[in-house]
Amino acid sequence: MTVMAQPWKHPVSGVYYFRREVPEDIRSVIGKREWKLSLKTKELVQARPRFAHESAKCEQAFLNAREQKAGRLVLLHSDVHKLADRWSAEVIAEWELDAEAPKDFLVFQGGEVSTATEMVDVEDSDSRFKAVEVYIRSALAKAMLPLPDRADPVWERLTQEFYRAWRDLCRVALSRHKGNWRDMPLREAASQLLAHENKAASLASDVPRLSQVFSNWSEDKLLNDGDTRSARKTISEFGSAVTRFIELHRDLPVDQISRIVCRDFRANLFKIPTRGQGIRGITAPALIEKAAAEGLPTVELATVNKQLRALSAVLGFAHQVLGVIHENPIVASGLIQRSKKAERKQGASEDKGYTLQELRQIFSSPLFRGEWKPAQADFGRALYWMPLIMAYTGCRREELAQLQVADVKQGGDVWFLDLREGEDQSLKTLSSRRQVPLHSDLLELGFLEYLRTVPAGGRAFPKLNMHKANGYGHGFGRMWAKYLDKVVGLSSGASPAHGFRHSFKTLCRESEIPGEVHDWITGHSSGNVGDTYGRNPLGRMTLELKKFPSIARMAGLLP
């Protein structure tokens, strides 16, 4: 049986499809040999979460088909609210015949009358289930349906719907006990209650699923930020988080993504492996199972937090812009705040940048002595110059990978990089638009002479090829990480490229370069409104950079 782990792209139209061969044993029930459906997009980043949604639907359909073939009935997600509505209507019908019946929904304590709803934590699925378990089991038995397994998403929906109906019945019972229903027949109360439940069910069916909200968020992102490489990269990264969620918890309507579901999502993310043979192209549940069976290394806190923030942004859009949910469950649950606190504690004992000794080890390695080059790929001189410039400026990888020769300018006696947006050039933030002075070591090593060897009207590193999602620096980043690992044999907690940015800030502080100066150089916003006025003086930055240690001399690149 063919199982596709990725969307299939039609060779002519370019539209992505979900395709899955129907198992032979249930083809007679499903009625076709292949489950094929257009994902209605030519963009892979949009196709992936839709693919995960259709995959979950397909698996459920196959499960239902097998249950049907075996002569067993199953509770479908779409029938849950009907079951709860029917139960609540039958309860009120009983109340019409027996005036004492509503007392079953009341609590009598010390002369005070209330309802048990006040004693249940509405955010706790287990507590909700315990409160309504007897009613759920009775309703399912009457419909000759089994109780779903707790791992099945329909179990939580069942609990939610019966809990909501039970609360409404408690409210009606208390109102009747207080004599507030004399002017309204109970039949009308039942009618109003059912109308309320039907309206809720109708609204629920109109609430968009997570994949739909992500599509809307993506479109809004491109409208606001422009169709830039940076925006596309963000959409791709956030799409990965959304796809992970759908693979783990199905493509839920966003109003069903509760705080508890978000907590479970976070817990599951920690179980996903980062390395291991055969982990590419398989779904999150399969990855978790493989990691547990083979003892593979799993993701760290920073990665989990990044995925949580991505999902939170999409759910925040559903809350603030679309108005289809009453809260952002990730924000409301405090998961982000607690994760940030844990990350800060973890980061306090971990240096994300290179030490001076590690920088010496890197720049005295074979590449910088002219004794090594990649066996196959040709990156020109990017592998030599980009790490050096990052070490002396704290620039981001992509800021240098997309650099134009014309962006290297001279103002008086100062040579500097003019980092800006342009054709095929994008910046991470507004504060990233800046002028960065070149340290005298870079000039002495021959950076200006190198620039004269490449076309003046093109990029500074023309051998770097464009990657649709990750920009010009993608290939460099992969090769640089491999070089540090395989050739240099570096053992460091620093990120291969971004580690230079952290070490630059650390060395600036150790060299007593004022904070505002190295913030100007790295493009970090100070948060002071006054700092956004005027221009940052190149002369002052150049003067302060003279305090910066000569890494090239320490590594033996300069006498």
C-alpha cells in the first residue's frame, strides 16, 4: 500500500494534492481505490498543513470503515453535539412530568442551594468528565454506542458538549428552584435551551479550522510585510509548527484548541527526535514512536518555545483579527511565560556564543590557512569571508549572504557596510537597517581587494545560490556547520553562524565598548524612543571598535 508523507504536486497544473491508496480490505466500504483530493494551492507551505488535515480525515475514515465492516458502531465527531442536545431535551421533558426532578441537579448545604458546577475546574478535562460521566454513559448506552478511548479527540469533544449542556441544565434547575420560571412553561425553557445548543453547534461548524486560520494569517502576513523572502521564511517556519500540531491533534476548529490541548502539544514536542536515520518525511506521531523505541535525541527547550510562539501567533490572529475565539489559549495558559522563564534559567548557564579560545580554533583551521575547500560545492570565497565578517561585526548570516558589492561604501576614512532592503534583499526588523563599520583587521586581510575580483554590479558573494525559503545563506549555513563538525572538530554550544553574533556582543562588553555602540553595530533596538531619532555616528563606532580584540592576530592570520 502506498502511503505518501508529503503533498503530491501535479506535473502540469502545479497544484498540490493529497493522495492515499485505500487498503484493499475496506475498498468495498470506501467505494474507491485511491483517496485523492486537491489541496487547492500551488504553495508547498500552504499545502503541508492542509495535507496533514486530510491525512487525519483519511485515517479516521479508514478506521470508521473497518468498524462498520466489523458490524460495530462508532461515535462520529459531527454527532457529539446532537447526542448532548438530545440528552438535555429529554431531561427537561422529564422535569415537565416531575416537579421534584430538577433537585438532582442542585446541592443543598447549610440552607444554601447551589449547583455542582461551582465545584468543578472548567479547565480540567478529567474533572469535567467525572462531573458528567454518568450522563455520558447513559446517553451512549441508549444510542448503543461505545465510550470513545481517551486518546481519541472525540472523547474531549464529548466531554465538552455534555459539560456545557449540564451547566445549562444546572442553571435552569436553580432558576426554577428560586421560582424564576413561573411565567415561563418548562416546555419553552427546553425550547430555548435546545435553540441555544443548536446555535452553538451551528456556530461551531462555521468556526474555521487551524489550517484555514493559518492560510488567512499567511495572506495577512504577505499583505502587511510584502512578499519578501523574510516573510516567506517566517510563513514556512510557522507552517511547520501548524503542521506538527495537526499531525498530533488533528485539524481542529480553533475554538476546540483549549489550554489543555496546548499543554499536551508542548509536552509532545519534547518527544520529537532531532537526529536519527529515517526521520525525514514521517509524521510527528511516528517520529515520537521512533524516538522512544530507538532512544533518539529529542528537541530542546528553545526549539519547543519557538514552535509554541509560532502557533501562538496564528491563534492570536484567530482571536484578535478574526474574532472566532474568545482567547488565545497559549497566552491564557501562561505556557509562553513559563517557557521563557525556563529558557532564561537554562540560558544563564549556557553561553550561546563562541569563546575567544573557540574563535582562535576556528580561524586557525585549514580553511583559513588555504588548505581546505569543499569537495563538490563551490561557494567562492564566502566560506572564508563571511565567518570573519560575522565575528568582527555581529552581522546575521543572511545580511551578508545577500550583500551587494555596492553596499560596501566609504565615508571619509571609514569603510562600512550599508545594510538595507532592496531587490532580493530583506532585513529582519526596522532596526536592522544600519551602517556597520569594517574593523581594520578585515581591511588588512584584504576584503576590499577581494571585492574587486567579483562583478561590481552584483552580490559580494555571487557563488551563493538562492534558496526559496532560507535565502542566499542556506547552502553556506549547511556547509559551515559540517566544516566545524567534521574538519575543525569543534565542540561548542554556539549555533554555527548565529554564535558569532552572541560572541561579538560578549567581546564588546568585555572590551568596555558602550552598550549603545554595539547595539548600533548589531542593529539591536534599545527600546528608548529617543534612540530612534537621528543617525548613529560611524566615526564613534569606528573609534570604539579599536578596543575590540584582534581575533585574526590571535589565530595567526595577521602578524
